[in-house]
Amino acid sequence: LKPPPRRTTMAAKHGKAAAAASPMQLAVCPGDVIRVQQSDTVSIGEGLTFHAGSSTLRATRRGLLCSRGRAALWVEGRSKRYVARLDDAVLGVVDSSGAEFVRVNLFGTRGAKLPVLAFEGATKRNRPALQRGTLVFCRVVSKGGVLEPELSCISPDSVGRKDWFTGEALYGELQGGFMQRCSSALARQLLRPDCVVLLSLAKHLAFEIAVGANGAFWVRAGTTRETCVIVNALKQSEMLNDDEIVAMVGELVRAARTEDDDWEA
């Protein structure tokens, strides 16, 4: 149920959106029984658990029950609490540096460790010097169990790999821009390939974005004003429908350009 990691350059052009996963619009609370046809094979995601003894599917958190056809079910919540999952793309802030690992704050129940050599093309003599406060985009390679989760900035896909020092690698240190924490529901919305707010913004502005499944996103645009417009649009989109999102983005962009014209005048 996890969309692919998103660190994308959005230009003022876009393609057709893919079919969206449709929410069932059913509010659930922890302990609620979810009824599915016994003949269906269903993959369950966050917020659901299967009780083998009673053969029932139950919600473990409050939110909206969502589906992807009949093949997948999960509960979309608005919690900022994050529990590491394998292969999640996450944003984190370096808390401390060591000889072999750096400690990364994932804004969850506990931190994670990132090996200093877990970067594309890194060696003992040629590796990034991550200082406290550095923002990194990485992926979870081990949930850790009783130990800390382990992170990596090496892409599992060999196609298009770039060394860390080129600044073009998918994972690694994020420089400049602005990072904003958000709910897990908004993060999942931004990770969808047919995300309406990102496609609408891309019609007007060019920008880079990295979205973490741990409830955070990073944006870098051409100017500070454009970055502010994008961040405000993303935050406001969470509670709006598609038509409202398109109208909201247009209004924010027009207002920003009007202010620019007034300032130049």
C-alpha cells in the first residue's frame, strides 16, 4: 500500500493523471469490525489487523477506511506519530554524528541510525560530512525491532543512480528549500502519482519536492515567494476536494503575482 518515494522536479507541464484510489468514506474507530466478502483476497495496510481466532478484520486507529478496488484496504488517519516500515522513504534531521553512524530524528517514537557509508559512491575517504541539523532524504532498510531502525541513502534501483557528491542522487542531503511537517494522510496524498495539488501547481511553477512517509515534505522553488505559495497550497489542500484545490492554487498564484507587480511598481 506504499506509493513509491517522491523526490521530483515539477515543471510547468504535466501528463494525464492515473486512476486514483477511491476512499470508501466510512469513518472507523479502534476496535470496529470491517466486513469483507469471505471469497475476496484482500491486502490490508495501516490501521487494520486480522484476528485469526475470530476471523475478523478490525480497525486499530480512527480515520477513513480507504480501498484500492477490492484488492487493498487501509485506514487513512491524520496522526503525526510515525512507526518505521521497511522501504519507506522518509525525511529526517541529523541529531548527532559518529565515526560509523549518524543519528537521525524521524519525528516519531524513536530515532534511527544512518551509516556514513550508506550513500551512493561513498568511501572512507570520500563521504558526506553530515552535521547536526542537516536534513536528509533516505529510506528505511531495517525496522530494527528492539533496536533502532536503520536508514540508507542508496537507491534500490540501479537505473539512473548518481554519486552523492553530484547533488543529483535521489536520496541524500537536501540543501536549501523549506521543510514542513504534516499529517500522514497529507503525506500519502502527496505521494500519489495523480496528486491534484502537485499537478495544479506544476502548471504555474517549477519546483522540487521530496515527501516522507513519516509526515514531512521539503520544497525548493526559484524564489522564496514561490516556495511560500507552494507550501501554503500543500497545507491547505488536505481538507479540500479536487475542484476546490484547483481553485485554491489558482488564487494563491494570482495573489502572489499581483503582489510582485505591486512591489516592482
